[in-house]
Amino acid sequence: MPRLTKRVVEGAPVPAKATYLWDDQLPGFGVKVLPSGQRRYLVKYRANGGGRSAPQRWFTLGTHGAVTLEQARDMAQQVLAAVARGLDPQADKLAVREAPIMEELWARYEADHLPRKKQSSQSDDRQKWSAYIAPRLARKKVHLVGRDDIFGLHKEMADRPYQANRVLALLSKLFNLAERWDMRPDGSNPCRHVPRYKEQSRERYLTADELGRLGEALDAGLEAQTETPHMVAAIKLLLLTGARLNEILTAEWAWVDIDRRIIALPDSKTGRKPLYLSTAAVEVLHELKRLSKPETRFVIEGRFAGQPLTNLSKPWKRICERAGIEGVRLHDLRHTAASIGVAQGMNLPVIGRLLGHTQASTTHRYAHVDIDPALAAADRIGAVISGAMARTHIPQANKN
């Protein structure tokens, strides 16, 4: 066969089955003519140093039209030069094709690493993956994700700096594990040198007037039946206990001890802890118990029997709109409880014990606080909140 030319390639008749035309000047370089009329350039070689016993590889270079004959010849020469250096381009190509994608890295993370975390942290990671990471990176090869990809994703979330930084932290962990699991070279984490956004803590508390409007909005929601008694009770308990949202939504009746006036959480963000119940909180629980069936498991029931309420954000949005309250998150109800405690003259260790805010570095500050001061604090905070929501007299702090 003579040297391949454009005329030879384009003039080759369309065969009943695939045929090959080989170039006589560049060994192994040729074109495959298909019954469809398509022509594909390729180069074949022997791997592992050559010899008849070495495996033969067929490396596709591209389709005629998308790739010119001269471009294909240049690529064939590069492949053969790599083979002469002891490389195996086709094996490398197959390795890249079969390399894991980000979706597979996430599946390994979800199976091997995620179960070590607390349930709430598992939910947070899954939410970050599905909402932010997967839409952009799920189908991308793990080893091909670069700093530009990470920087672009992080930049897209510039209006949510806290969430953006948490997503970046999850990605960094994923790529550290990818190195450990041989999905990327060591020291190649693309999250390195991507600057974190500066985070500013939000100081947002409900004022006495806002608490009054909130109480009216909760009553109006019940009357209009846009909110269920359990939705309203959840919001009241968040305020009255200073608990985290998940602690209230997943609380079970088996954990409620009315005599001791606590909800004994078997686990939380900070481990086992009690939620202290003020008189006002106990009244809310008594009303929920009256509405619940004896076999009900969860304190805050959802739409389906035997299941807790899972989403309070939509009801909270409706309630805030009805109350004319802006810029308040559900977590700010916890801040409100703490701020009222401070305003009532309570010391920080008592408030820390009440909220379960016991970090390793400060646990010793709370060790001497027993249950009675914490319950007293819960009662005083509960009285202020209940009074404000009912627009009655708010007791002043005891200066003694």
C-alpha cells in the first residue's frame, strides 16, 4: 500500500464490512473505512518493548474530517515515539477512560467515611453534595478536577460565604481521601490555596415587640389552619428551650421526663445532654400530649403517621411574613433565648449549661452548675418569652 494521501483516504470505496488502509512510510499508521462511510485514523504497535510476544495495541487517533490526515500522521508519530520510550499510550488512555468519577468518590465516602459522623453531620454532607457539588462535578474524573473547578464553584457561592466555606471543607476532605484511596496522586488536593471567605457572625435576636407579633402570628396560623399545632409547638419549644432545630424535631416522648423537667437527648451536636423545660415549655408539651395518640413516638409529628416533622422552613417563612419579621432564621430563636437570659442577669455558665453549649475548651466552666440553677434560668427565660408573646408585663432582671 502506498503512502496515505487525502485522495486515497477519501477515494476509498465504502465496504460491506470494515477495511483498513495502511501507510507504507509510517509503520502501524492507517485508516479504518467503515460501512457507514466514516473513516477513522489509527496507529497500532506492540507494547512492553515490542516483539511478537508483546500485546498489540490499536490506538484511535480521530475521525477524518474532524482530524486532517497530516494531524493524524503527527499524532501517530507522537504515539510511536512514546512507545519507543517504553510507554504504553493505549493503556494510559484506557486507564483515563476507566478512572473514577466524582460520583464514585462520593459513593465510597458515603459508604466508608460518612457513617463515622453524627446523623446531623451526615445529613449536612449529603445536602452539600446534592445541592452544590454534584450538579457541577459529579461526572468529572476525580484526577482531572483542578483548582479552577474548585475556585469556580466557591466563587458561585460568594453570596453565601459560610455555606461556601463548608462546601470547600467537604471537597477538601473528599480529595484527601481520594489520595488515600489511590484515586489521585499524593499532594494534589485542588482545594489547597483556594482562599476561604471571611465569615461574619450574625447577631440577630427577636425584640419584645417582635416576640409579641410572633405570638399573634402563631395564633393566626392555627386559626387559619395554615400551620398545624405541631408546627407552632416546635417554634415555641425552640424559643423556650434554646434548643437546636434538629434536637426539637427529632425529640421522642420516651426522652421526656416531666417530673425532672428535661428532655434527655441521647445524642446531639455536643453529645448526650438534657433540654431544660420551663413551666411554659411543660405547658406546650402537655398540650401536644393531649393532641397525640398514645402510641405516638415523636414529640413533633409530621404529615405521615409515625414520622417526625422534617421541614419547618416553609411554615417559618409564612409565620415571619404574617408577623412582619425580617431576617430571622430558625436558629436565631436559640440566640434569642440566650440573649434574654443575659438581659435577665444570668451568668454565662448557667446559660451555657442551659443551651448545652459545652465545648471541650469550656466544659470545665459548666461542670459545677447543677440542675436547679439551669431550671431556674429556663423558667425565667420562659416567663419573659411567654409574656412578650402574649404582650403582657415582662419581668425585669433581678439585680440582687
